Amino acid sequence: MKLFVWDFHGVLEKDNEKAVIDISNSVLAEAGHRERFTNEDNEKYYGLKWYQYFEHLLPNCSHEEHLKLQNRCFAYTEQHLNVLAKYIKPNDHAIEVLTRIHDTGHIQIVISNTRQKDLIWFLEAVGIRQFFDEDHIVGVNAHQKYGTKLDVLKQYLKDKMFDMIVVIGDSDDDLIMGKSIGGMTYFYKHPHRVHNKTKFADHITNDLRDVLQELK
């Protein structure tokens, strides 16, 4: 049996980042800041944690203020889920790939740098919640008490054995996590997005269906 470890944002879903800009700018206005994010900022900071967006936009503000703005964004999101729903959708071929892996009896887990309850909502919003039971949905806030994605993956693996572990992500952090546990790594590059080069990927792809070769 194999374990497939999925990142969520930018891998299993697409277009969530468009909502991030709308929400961030609304929160900035409510907090009295004049600065605003642009679509170009969205491309530049894609993949960062939400508070890190504010670090770049407001370098003279304290870390506490950046975290406060992030928390306001979380609260705003919960109160305005229609903003997210307007944008977010499953990534190309995601449902097909998840279905094939599920039907062959392998295990899938999704680990994302987002809050647990938000991650569950995201999975339901894009129609892929059925592929992950409660024990295989992990929302990680690295700056809080939950540790890193690698921490929670190691904890999950502590009493389990798999023939192979396949990690699919869109950042070096995901790929380094995969290498740290001896996994096969896939660097997913969205067809319409520029990605930095990486030395941690066994495979680089812009089509999730390439992951299905691990079923052979």
C-alpha cells in the first residue's frame, strides 16, 4: 500500500489566490491601512502564509500586527464565504486522479498551511471531501502550536508502514518534507504560473495525471 500526501492550495484547487487579494484588501481598509495588494503582488507572494503577505506589504509594522491582520482575514473569510466560493474550484484533473488512487486502495492525506476547519470547508467547496476521512485532513498553522507540515507527517507515520510515500506539492517546503521522510516528490507547476526552480523534486509536472504513474 502506498501513501499519497497532497498539498491543497495551488495543487488540488485553483483560483483561491484571487479571493486572497479581495479579502486582504478589505481587511486592510477596515484596519485603516492605505496600502493595497495588486494582482502582481498575488503572483509574487503566491505560496506564502497569509501573514507573510502583510510582512511584504507593511514592512514597518510589527510581527504582531501582521498576525493580527492575518487573523482578521480568517474571521472575514468565515463571515464572507461567498467571496471564496466565487473563485475556488478543483484543479484540472484533480477529481480524476483522486478517484483513481482511491479506487486502487491506496491511502491519501491532505496537509495544508491553513486552519483545520477552513481546510475541511475548502475540500467540501471544491467537491473532494469524500476522498479524505477525518484522520487524513490536517490543517497546520506553522506559527502556532501545531508545528510544521513535516512534524505532523512524521507523527502520522510513527506507527505506520507504507511501500512508498508520494508527496505532491507546489513549494520547496513540500518537497523538502517529502525528501525528509524518504518519499517520492512531485513538484506541481500550474500551467499558467511561473515557479522558481527546485532541486528537491523527483518529478516536475503541470498535469496531476502524471502522479498516476505511481500506481503501476
